[in-house]
Amino acid sequence: MEKNINTTRKIPKRIASTVIQSLKGGVVPRIGLPYITVGRKNEIDALLHDVDIIADGGASFRFINGKYGSGKSFLLQTIRNYVMDKGFVVVDADLSPDRRLHGNKGQGLATYKELIQNMSTKTRPEGGALTLILDKWIQGIQSQVVAEGILPDSDSFATEVEKKIFAVISSMNELVHGFDFAKILTMYYRSYMNGDEDTKAKVIKWFRGEYLNKTEARSELGVNIVITDDDWYEYMKLFARFLQQAGYAGMMIMIDELVNIYKIPNSITRQYNYEKMLTMYNDTLQGKAKYLGFIMCGTPQSIEDPRRGVYSYEALRSRLADGKFSKEGVRDMLAPVIRLEPLTAEEMLVLCGKLCEIHAQLYGYESSLTDNDLAVFIRIEYGRIGADSHITPREVIRDFIELLDILYQHPDIDVESLLSSDEFSYAKDELAQQEDDVTSGIRIEGSAAPDDGKGFAEFRL
């Protein structure tokens, strides 16, 4: 039997375990993506072009449109890891019934809280980086002053540091709510210099949007303003500007599960959410926001449905709908909406080869799967009725990891008999007629099946 010729670089067991267990559970791992990234080159290139624009002082807004399990979250995490390596701060959140873009009962503020809680940098990729960012900002300015020849024990050191701190803070004043933002930053700086941990904690609490009302904020901090449902987005713009002043390339906001806006039963509430989305979209394209990028993910239904989706709001539909020349296979990747095309059978074959190697490294065994076995597996998966339009990477990956687990736990099972069993084979009769030939490498060609009424897809190996 021909052995699997795919080779994957050595992966640490901790990362391998996270990758396998996450994918088996149907979710995207936050680490280890470079080991399993396959395809999506055009989509990634388009999004990375936006990154350069943001770092240059611009802004961007993109929608990723794809079915459940098609790889939206995977693409989001891939971009997330890349932009953090480029010096960006990333905040991300999944919308839910309690987290929306707009709400009058704390739903908008709940989204803001989730975004700030998940604030991540290259050195703190798991989130919770706000305190680290603020401390690093102050320490960075102190280092600048030392580099200018003023030593920490000199009389002018504190004065010079304050000058540079207030230069950053004063640049916030011109923006909406900038004066209040600057005042809170000043309080943080002074508490940091004085070693006042109690005040620092209260300032962080304010930045996280955790004060219930102005009375509570006034009694603890002496400020007469709090972040609310109505203005949380303005503070995200302030954060983007501040982060750039603090030495970061910019900020990327990633919001998933737009379907939760689509599911809002009240049409007026939905329209308010889409109106907020339009405000964000217009700000980025008109230059009102700087050093800020948005990526929002949703299903085709949640975006394109003319009654409840994003396109039900005419001002968004007219801006986002596909042009006359865009069609399947020829998509405009520079358009606001990136429509995910299904991964090809060839790409899924490569991915399964990578997963096979990672699984073997994780559990310390020699894989018995051959290239021929992988090809048969992919052929069976894509032989399902309707697979040409409905199969998703998530389904294929979960099936394949289950197969690997079974083969590992029961090494006496014959791979060929397992793959050809009635329980596993979806289109056995048609596919059994194919001849396998992988002596010169594997190439899978998909073509429509003869019109026999059974609707099977045919793949030649």
C-alpha cells in the first residue's frame, strides 16, 4: 500500500491537542491555525490589503458571507492572528440575543463589554490586554524620555514624561467624547505613577463599561459620564486613535454571528441595529474613523434576506449588493461583501492529510492511512446527495477526525472495510465503479453525474 506522502512540520502537543479537540467539537482553534490553513488565498489577500490601509491611517469595513460551517470563523481567526503579528490590537465578539449593535436595555453595551474583554495583542492573544496596553504605553513614554538623555532620578524626568503623556491625551479632545476619554486616561497615568492600585482598578472598570450609571461613576471616580448603549461605538473610535498614539498599528473589530440580528422578532429593533451598522460603515468609508477596521460575519440568509436580513435595510442593500458582473467563480474580492466559495475537494484532501499527521503526532503512533485512503474518504464525503452545494468543511473535518479516533482506538480494524461499509458510504454503488490511480499524485476532478435521477456527484481519482 502506498503510504501517505504528506509531511507536516513538528507541532507541540499542547497546540496539536487544541487543534484536534476544537475541530472535533466544531469550533475554530485560536492557536495552531498555520498548521492547518488550506485555500482561501484570494479572500486572505483581500483582507490583508485592508490591513495596510488601516495602518496608514485609513479604515475598512468588510462582511464575510458564508454558510454555517463554511469557514467564516476560521478565516476570521486567520486574519486575527496575522494582524496581531503586524502590531494591531484585535477585539472580537459574537452577537447573541443579549449582545447587539443597538439596544435600549444594555444589549449594545454588552457587545462593547465583550469586545473590551477580548482585547488582544501579540503578547496577550487570549484577551484581557487592556491593562497591559495602558501600562506598556506609560512605560514606553518613560523609555523615550530616558532615550533622550534624561535619567529617571533627575528632577526633570517626571515633567518630561507628563509632557509626552499629555500630548497623546490632548489629541483625543477633538473627537466625540474625547475630553472625557482624555480625563480618564489622565487619572490612570497619575494613579500608575503614584502606585494607587485602587484608582487604577476603578479606571479599568470605567473603560470596560461596568459602571451602571453616572451616580456610581461620580461617587467612585468623580466623573459625570459613563459608556452607554447609544455611544459605545464612539468610544471604540477613540480607542483606535489612542492605540495608534500608543505605538500600535491600529485596531481591528471582528463581529461574528450576524444571524442574531436577523433573528430579532421586532422589525423596528432590527432596523435600529442595521442603522447602527450603516453608521459604522459610512464612518469607515467616509474617513470619519481612522486606524480602525471592521470585519462582520453572517450567513447568506442573515445578509441577503430582503425581509429580515441586512439587505432589508435599503441603505445597506444598495451599498452592499453584488454588482452585475459578479458570479460564482468570478467574485470581486475588493467589494464590501466577500462571499465564501466552498473549499474544493482537492483542498479538503490536503487538509485531511495535515490533520492525519497532527493526529498521529498527538497520540504518538504511525498512521496507517495511505493517500489512496484519504482520496476514497473525500470521494465518499463529496458523493453525498447535494454535496456539490451543501457540504461544508466542518462536516468533512468532524467525520475525518472521528475516523482517525476510531482507527487509533481500534488498530485491528481494516481501513478499506471501514470506508466501504454501508454505515459510512453514502453513494457506494456509483463510487465503487471508479478506479483508483494515485501512482503519479492525486488530482480530483468533479463533474456533474449523469442525469439518472439520483443526484450523485462523480469524482475521478
